[in-house]
Amino acid sequence: MLTVEQHRRKTFQAKNKHKMESNIHNTEESSALAEVVESNKFKTTGDIAFYRRQKRLLPGNSPYHALLDTLELSSCKATLQLLNEENKVSLLLEVFALEDHVIRIKVNELKPMKLRYEVPDVIVSEPVTQRLTEVSKDGLSLTLAAADGCTQVLVIAKPFRMEIQNHGEVSMCVNSLGYLYFEHLRKKSQSEGFLGGQNSKFFLEVKTYFIEFESSSFKIKLIFLDFSTRGWIMLNTRESRQESKRKRNVETEKESEEDLGLWKEQFHEFIDIKVNGPTSVGLDFSLPGFEYIYGIPEHTENLRLKTTSQEDPYRLYNLDVFACKLHSRMSVYGSVPLLLAQKQSNTMGIFWLNASETLVDISLNTESKISLGKTKKLKTDDDVLPRTDVRWMSESGIIDAFILMGPSAFDVFNQYSRLTGLQTFPPLFALGHHQCRYSYKDENDVEQVDAGFDMNDIPNDVIWLDIDHTEGKRYFTWDRTKFSRPREMQEYLRAKDRKLVVIIDPHIKVDKKYPLYCEAKSKKYFVMDKDGEEYHGSCWPGVSAYLDFTNPIVRNWYANLHGLDQYKDSTDILFVWNDMNEPAVFSGPELTMHKNAVHAGGWEHREMHNLYGFYQQWATAEGLTRRSGGMERPFVLTRSFFAGSQRYGAVWTGDNVAEWSYLKISIPMLLNLSLTGISFCGADIGGFAQNPEPELLVRWYQAAAYQPFFRNHSNAETKRREPWLFGEDNTRIIRETIQERYALLPFWYTLFYMAHTKAEPVIRPLWVNFPEEVNTFAVDDEYMIGEALLVHPVTDSGVTEVNVLLPGKGELWYCLRTLQRYDGEQILHVSVTLESVPIYQRGGTVIPRKTQVLRSTKAMETVSYVLYIALNSENSATGKLFLDDGHSFNYKNKNQFLLRKFSFKDNTFSSVCADEKGRYCTECVVERILVMGAARPTCVMARHPDGQESTVNFSHNAGKSSLNIEGLCLNLGCDWTVKFHY
């Protein structure tokens, strides 16, 4: 929202005003962007104690032993105990075979001192399970088989590991590296020495306060130091025997000074007291044959995740990171702990259901086929397979992992959606153009901006208001000086067929005269601090309290605040933007909430940090739905998110920068979000911070017009960013780009319906549609929209040519600008100007479009359609169109919708019903058909819904093999055909 300079200045002022301590230092005359990436604002992996502890494990020496005789089978799961042979703590392993080819693995303490946190609310319903049966067992292992007849689970006793087998082949190994790690709950007075993961002999040197674990390959030394003012601190050293001998004199002193953060951890001035002690968990998964890994957003990284063997792990911990460093594994605004792996014609996934701080290590190794039982011949180079090892490490909770077996990418998408839910179906206006700024200063400014779109013939659907529309940053209020007539302003926008979005952040100004604060305080609806007092932190209003959205009672109350009877001067065209909901706390460690803050049920914030934004967006979406009596679909944009956030609205990538590199990285960031269930995503056009040069703004608009969420947003300290302010030529190009977006809205809307019902990503990497073509697996500068369009945005300055990969042996592709046909399985060297972006329609597809673009989506409701048919090598094509009222739940509650299937085959093009449940009347017609790749017919005949036939006019371009049929009037809600005679 703000520059770092503003961010710091406001925080510093709030600190002085309210005498609160802050970790934001005094401002200096330095670059705001340089300041934002200062390493001391956010933790490095060396600052994360549980990560340091887990990284001390050596591979291959797991102390865990599966007690096979404890196996119990029920109708829904198999359970057995895992014994840590060194500290004698038993864990409970639960294995579930879920329908749709998913294996769930849970590990918890067998007899915990108290309940450990298990993530609620993310899984949409209790998964349907299959019965597991024991098919073999000896003293070394046992094998369980799922009822589907395809999947078996091999459990090896000592050391404990598992193999997930599909049709007799090993698909995944669990704990094959021995990184199972589980810090059990304990009393502080108990011995805290065991770190797990090693086979050792144990001895105690009481006089010197050492505990050592020793074997032939390593030594661990735990050193207890007695400080009279701080109590006991346990430190750890571990190294190989050779390293120990070589570095003993140098390293012992260094290692003995290291605090392992078992009961207390410090970052700068912030001290995290851990009432439950160390509770971290971890587990490794090995994927034989896989070397392409994706997912686990949000990071400013390429599509294909990189190995972390010599670098930092990927961190999942939602943080307010302004102008995030590019190509970084550090945390940003949201987290989805879903990882996908791809090899030729096979996709798998791992969903790690843990909402605490999580780190993910990825390493690429090799494995012999012999070890997987695939061959018995002598080992050769051909028998070596790539293998990716993925290690998950979380600060707290339990181990709860879902193995999504695929085998196709679309199977994985469906498997994941059955767990966490489908993409919400947005109202049509939300797919249009959004104009936002921090901040539009008053009602007159809003009206002038709105009028500017009409004056410049540029479509727009939504105007947005940032925090300055409120009274002193008190949400659900209006600044009566700047916005004295908010209802009239909304009615003005309604008359133009447009909407208003306002920002509502989760922090609440501490003010005894603010009714919302007073009510929430009286009902104890705020997060508490470790001492049982109301948790206070600094944010935009100054001293703020934070609503406890994890509490369903609070969510219900908060949802009701959006009602027209409670949110004064709001109307039903007002929608909501949830920002700063990581949550951002300027006075907190890493600019977020203290981990030992306390939520409902007594749970520490550390357990559920990554869920906070998920819960706020849920409550907001529920509130907007209730506002209409459950009739109207909500629109809510959130900055922070977790697995399942797709159920409630849209996500954007946060505070980016007006630089070419940020435009370029937005593509893989959005693709990884889409792969992990969040199809409704976008990036701020032009960059939130700094001023884009005109070429950059034009290119960003050209990219964003082909991405799901389409919003221009800018910072208060930048120049105005309305699309008509960059010269006549640039205004024309931007206008045409936005108009093209609106012409394609029937296509976009249909894709969102498929995401909502079938879990198909709206945009997706090339490999999703071409899973056998390895050359597509790492491509992230172009992508598919549905299965029909390939887009290659121009993301570099001054370029006149780009290389475009057209995948697919035997595929045909058509350039939408020229209608020229190209064969697949080639790289094109495409000339580009500032006006052009390479966009290709795939042969075999049909794309519905509007014939005319007006000022908003609502204004275009009755505009006729044109169908773009791209023939494949078999002279056929198919496509779909979804149609409803564009805003209500009637499509679901009353079956008021149309789903039409278009098909071109045997020289006949037909429109038929694709879902008989749908009943929706429309006056919309198909007025025009464009066929790409068609020969010239002798005549074209249309068979109308009433059975009558008529000859229709057409024109043919022999050079482009395109056939244009105009003057049609074929109702979208009826069956009809168009026959081509040769």
C-alpha cells in the first residue's frame, strides 16, 4: 500500500504518539527500496531455531522403528506405533487411503501431555476413505492395499520408512532419508537433550554438564550452561568424526555459544517465550523419476523450483514484505503448502497441512532402477533415474500430509480441490478492469476518474478506495470531509454500471470513542498477548488491536458488520479488499504478530499464523453473501492467503515495483498460484511502487489483460496512473488492450466456471496441457489460458523480436492478430512492435467472444457473440460457453444457467446443451462465426432451432485459410447447426 518511507514515518509517529516500542528504526536519507530489503528486518534461516535444530540431523540414521505388531485396521484407516529408540517416546502413525487416489499420512504423539494443534477449516469435509487391508507381513515389513486395487503402502520397520506403490511401481518414498523429526511436548524440567535422527550410544558427564551422542560416523554434544539470571540453556554441537578432530579447537567455542531456542528465542529486541517448549516436526519425501517441481507459493521465483542443497530453503510464513526481493526463497504475503512434481505423462503432489512457520528443502539426486525393482540386469547409465527429495519442516503442530497420486495434472487438481475446495465463482464484473490508487482523495476525484474512462472510451468496472476514505483509519466508516455523500457516490457509479471496492484491514484502532472497538473489546473478540491482556500493535491507525478471526463467534460477528443495516452508507455495489492481513504489525517481529500471542482455545499464534488472512477473507465473503440474503455472489480480494483461500475470492501478489523484472516475475508467480488452486490471481499493473515508463505500463497492461485479476494500482507517492495519462499513442494501445480483454470475457467467464466446477486452472503452464513434452516443463515466459490460448507477454524493454515455443507434435496454432497458421513443436522468432503481443489459438478449439465492447460488463450483457473456430489437423474443433445472470447464486440454487457445447466435425458446426440441468432464457445470439484453417465451401447452410434452413453469406481468405460467416441470428440457448458444403 505505502512506500517504505511512508511505512516507517507513520510507524515512527505512532510510536511517539502512543509511546510504543517499535522495531522500525529512525528514517535516514536513503533509498526506500534499498531499505525494504535490509536483511535485519526479516529473519534469515540462521535466525530460525527450529530449522537449525532439524538441519543437524544426518541422513540415513533414523531412530524411529515401526512396531509392526501394533497394527490396527479399521474401516477408515490403519494405525501403528513408531518408537524412538533413543528417547523411548512413541508416536502414532495413521494411514488413510482416500478415494480419488490419495494417501493421507498423520503422525502425532501417542500420549501427548496435551492436545497438539491440528489445522481446522481448511479441509472442506471429512475425506471419504477406502478400507486398507493387510496383504503381507513379516518381521521386517508389512504391506497394506487400498480397495481400488492400484495402490499399496509398504511399511518397513527398522529404520522406519514407507513406500507408496502404484500398479507395482514405487511412486513415492517417505522417510527414506531418515528426516522424520518430532519434538514431543515435555515439561521444562525434563531432559531436553534429544534431537532425533541418529543411532547412538548414550553417556553423561555430570560434572561438566555434557550430554553426548556418539557413533562411528558422528558425535553430538549437548552442553548445559547455568546462568543465574536466565536459567539453563542447552547448546548443541554435532559434526562428523573427521570434522570433529579437525575443527575441535575452533568450533567448540563457537558452537557452545549457540542458543537452540528450545524455550526462548530472540530476534533483535523481540524475545519469544515458548510455554510449550520445542514442538517442531519434519518429514522427507522422495520422488523417484521426478526432477521438475512446482508450487509452494508465494515466492518471487521462477515456475520450476530450484534445489536448495547449497542455498536457503523455501520459507512459508506470511509477511508484509514491501517490494520483495526477486528470485528469493524468503516469505512474502501468502502460503500454500502444496508441491507438485512432474515427469513425462505423470504428475504427483504433496499437500503438507500445517499452518505454522514452515521451511521446505528440495534436492535433486539420482537413484538406481534396481533399487525400485524395475530391472534385474546389470546397472548401466540407463538404469539411473533422477530423484527429487523434499523435506518439510514446521515449527509446531503435527505431521498431516496428503500424497496426491495423480497420475495426470488434472487428476492432481481435482484431488486437491476435493480436500480444500474449488475456486469461488466470481461475479462477472470482477473479471473486468479495476482502477485503484492509494488513494483517491475524495468524491470529486472518484467521479473525475470514472468520467475519464468514458471520455477516453476505455471500459472499466470498478473504482477502488484505499485507507484514506475512512475516518482516521477506522474501518466501516467514512471520512465525512472527503466523502460526505458516500451513498450518492455509489449511486453515481451504479448509474454507470460500475462498482466500488473499499479496503478493510484486520487491525482495529484502539479508541474508546470507536464503537466497533468498544464492542469487540467488551466481547473479548481480540487476540490476547501472552499475559492475557489485549494484544496491541502498531499499524495504520496507530495503536491497534487485532480481531481473532480464528474464533467462529468473531467471524460471525464480523460478517454481520458488512450488512447494509450496520455498515452505514454502504450499498449493494460495495465490495471489499482485505489488506495487511498477514497480519501486519509494524511494532512486531518481522513486522507481524508475536508468535506467543494467544487465540481462542488458548492456542498460540505460532500454531496458526498462516491462517490469519484466510479466516478474515472467509468472514468477509460470508458477510457480503449475507448482505443479500444469500442471493448475490461476493467479491473479496485478499493479500494474505493459505490453502483453501480459493473458496472465498481473489489474491494479488502484493506491493510490487515499476520495473521490468517485476513484470517478468509476475508470470511464474501467478502460474504457481494457479497450480495450487488459486486461479483468481493477478499483479498490480505498472507496479505499485515507483513510476513506470510508458513502454513498461503498456507492456504490463498487455500482460495483465491475459491474466485472471486485472487491476491498475499505484502508490500515493507515484504519479497518477490512469490509462489515458501517457500520451495519445499509448492511450490508444492501452484502450485496445482493455477492449480485447472485454471482448474475451465470455471465454474468461466460462473458464472460471470450469475452475469452479472441475478444478481446472484458468491459466496454466504449458506442461499441464502438454505433459509428454519435457521442453515445456520449465517454460515460464508464456502460458496457456484454458486449453485454447497461448500467450507470450513481452517483458523486456525495447525488444523487436521474441522466441515463442509452439508445443505439440501434430498441433496447429493460429496467430490471432494475423490468422496465420503454424505447426506445433517449433520455436518461432516473432517480430513485435509496441502494439503487438504474440497470442495463438490452438487448433481444435472454439473461443466465444463479444462482437462489441461497451463501458462495463453489465452494459455488454445483451451484446451478440462471435465464435472463433480454430481447426486442428483432423478438421475438427470443440469448445464451451457458460452463461447466467453474471452476479447471483441462481446458477447453483435454481439451475438458472446455460452450458453450451460447440463442435465442428465432418464439415458441420453444432451448438448443443452440455448440461441438461441448466435452464436459463437469454436473448443473446451468435451473430458471426470465424473459422481458421478452412477451405472455401460452395455454400453454407444454417439449420435454425425451429428446423428451418437458410443459406448464409460468407467470405473466404485463401491466403489465410479463414472463413468468415456474418449476419447470423442463432440463439445461444437453443440447438442449431451450420453446415459447410464442398
